[in-house]
Amino acid sequence: MRIFRNEGPMEIFTLRTICGVLILAVILLLLLARRRGWQVFGQQRGRETPPPAHFHNVRWCPICRGRLRQAQICGRLRLACTRRGCRYVHWDSPKPVVVCVVEINGKIVLVRRAIEPATGQWCIPGGYMEAGETGEEAAARECFEETGLKVKIVSLIGAYAPCHDVNEIILVYKAAVVGGSIKPGDEESEVGVFSQGELPADIAFDQHRKIIAHCFDNTVIKPAELDCCSP
């Protein structure tokens, strides 16, 4: 037996009140998150948006949510938590980035980017190191993910800090192909193999243009030449 019961006006009023309170609470939480600079990651234009590689302009402690203030720590001004009992310090250590210069019969492998920044432009295969990886492992992994080529790292060309604002260290490796087949990755639209005279005009990053030029000329890259902050 099924029993249908009409809802009285008081029950409808109570339900609407509860819904209104919940909506107001969500709005207040979003406003508080925006005011305190909390990072919220989720969906954007149909795809997942990962956390950024670096947090800039950090103002709040990720442990206790206390306010961060500059303090003299280990000979430098650093952001530290002001809440009593919390010893958090935002060290802001550089993020290691690897690029893999792959040579095939005197030519260099480049990939055309399918994501921002510099969508549609060409660059050297590379990316951020993962936890527990060596630089060589990261370079080989990034190369395989972006080009489909399995490579053996031949040498470390150099390690450079391209820009103080970016706070990254670029590890540039030279590699040789040992297997696989050319296939663009999820974040690339094309893979190309170019001689010095065939290089595309739209190479994404100034540092990559300088690295490519030095590799073709077989010259050493000086650290200052990869400084994107210099004129």
C-alpha cells in the first residue's frame, strides 16, 4: 500500500530555509577562500586543471592557515608563519625543469605545443621532474611522452637558472634515439625533425632558441645567455 501525504506550509517553509542557509554558507566559504588566496583546482573548459608548479605571492600558511610574514632566516628574508607554535617556512626552492635535445642524423627533434603557454609554437621536448627521478630519467621520460621516442642520455649540456622571477633550474641534456617511433603526446600536436636551415620561425621560448643554436654550432652555452631577465 502506498500512502501519499501533502506537505504542509510549515514543512515547505522549513525546507526552503535550510536550502537558503546552505547556499549562503557556500557563498561565504567561496568569498573567504578568495580573500585568503586559497587555491582551488578543478575543471576548466572540460579538462582538469592541475596545481601550478610554483605558488607565487603566498600569504597564508598551508599547515595552520596563519598569516605569513617576512623574517630573517638562515641569512635571508623568507616568509614564515606568524602563528605561535607553527614553524612553517616558505623556502620557495627552485623547481627543476629538464629539456632533451635529441639528434637524428645531424637534425634536432622539436614538438609543436598543443597547450598554453605558446600553443601552436615549437619547442624542445621537456618538462618538470617528478618526485624520485634523476635528471636523466626525467629527460628520457619527457622525451618519450612528447615524441614517442625512447632515448639514451648522452651528456648533460648544462644547468641554468633562466630567470629569477620564474625560479626554475633548467637541466639541458643531449640524447640519442634507441627505440620507439615518432608519435605526438597528449600535449603536442606535431613532432618534427629539423636541420639548422629548416628550423621553424615560431620557436616558443627564447631559451630554447639559444639552446638549439648552440647545439648546431657545437658551442658551450654560458649561463648568462639563458637569463631571460637580461636585455
